[in-house]
Amino acid sequence: MRTSSDCFACFMEQAARGAWQIAPDDTALRERLVRQMAELLAGADLDRPPPDLAAEYYPVLTEANGGADLFAGHKEQANTRVLALLPQLETYVQGSDDPLRAALGLSLVGNYIDAGVGIEYDWEHALEAEKDAPWGRDAYPAFRERIAPGAKVLILGDNAGEIGLDTLLVKELASLGAEVAYAVRETPVLNDATMEDAEIVGLTRLCRVLSSGSDAPGAVLGRLNPQTRLLMDEADVLLSKGQGNFESLEGRMGNVFFALKAKCRAVALALDVPQGSSVFVHYE
């Protein structure tokens, strides 16, 4: 997906929020940080996906924050809350007529947890409201058919918190005999999940977890390491979680199952769905 003019307002809002968080009492620093985003956008190649551009800017915020992860508190809170919910959600999955679909649905709802979008969602309410939502009518049967003993499944993870809900999906895939690998971000960016988050939620005890090599809030192909690219090519099922991965791979790689919330207008238009929709689609 190329960067849309609609993305500019989102980028500027993210820069402003980050600047206020870092320097609430330093007007000059806030102005400098926001101007740096404006300068980046002014000269940007819009054929690049949005996460590729974001990867150039977020180190600016990290440096201004003394090298500390600006979203560490957000990630810790999300992981802690999801871990508290997991026992009852696992009971729900196991009692479902189709545990795989139930686990995938909860995993998809977890994509609400996103510090990169300036919209607040009551995602815990959504866990209840969307358990039986009619997403994936066409894609899910194709997905389920490919999940068989020995099938190689690679999940491209997205956010902290959400990664905890993904443990339910990994368990179901493994119970059906699939060989599951899960890729996380190389370095902290926004509230995206890293190896540390995978360890916190127990994912590393359930499947192979690897760093994708990406320092962007998405699986930008040019930023992935060779190991991840090889697994993507070899996978029987490639499951891409979240907006950032969709923005990075749409139009650039085929045979991908995308599971995400269409949280912004540009992504909703690209998918031809109402903004805020749950989406599970298969791009051949």
C-alpha cells in the first residue's frame, strides 16, 4: 500500500502526541519534533508504505526521550490486562463449536490495541461484541482448509497486548498439527510487540518466535531479515496481523491472509469496508 495524502494528518498527529509526551514543558523541543515530521513528509516518496516512512521518524522521538522506549508503559499495561483475561477467554475458545475460528476472532479483536492511531476503542467490550461477528466469510474456509498436520504457518505479529491474545490462536493451530512460527519487531517502535513481549505473554513457550528484523511498525519487505523472508516464502499459511503489516505488504506480496481492524480511512478505502470494521481476507 502506498502512502496516501490521508496519512499526512495521522503522521502529524502522532508526532504531536509524542512531542507532548516527551516535552510537556518545552515548547521549543515540541516544535522541533513536529517540524521534523513535516520535513520528512514534504520530501517523502509516497510510493513507499506508511510504516517505511514511520521508521525514519520514530528514532527521532526515542533520541529526544533519552533513548527510552516511549511506549513501554502502554505495552506493559496492555500485556498485563490481556494476561488477566486469558483464562476466561481460553475457556470460551475451548467451548466454541469452532475453536480455531473463535481464537482467530479474539486475536483479530486484539488489534484494537494500537498506540499509533489516535482513536480510543473499548476493546474489552469488543471481545464480547465481536465473538460471533460475521468477518471472513470467504477467507476463513480457505484458511481452515490449509491448517493440517505439518502445515507451516508464519504469523507476522503486531501489537503488545494483542500478542497475548495470539497465544490462544497459536495453541489452536498447534493442536491441529501445524508448525507455527511467529515474527516480532526487531526494535521497539510504537507499541509493537518485540521479543520481550513474546516472553512476557508466554508465546516463546508455545512456538518458535523470531525477530523479523523490522525496525518499522510493519513488515516492510526491505527491512526484514533474510530468515524472515525465507519463512514467508516457504509458509503454507502466511498470516499478517494488523494495519501496519497490511500497509507494508498489500500490493507487494501475494498469498497472504490479512487479519486487522480497518482503523483509518485510507486502509478502509483500500479494503472497501467501513472504517472500524473487522477484516479477515485472503489476497492471492
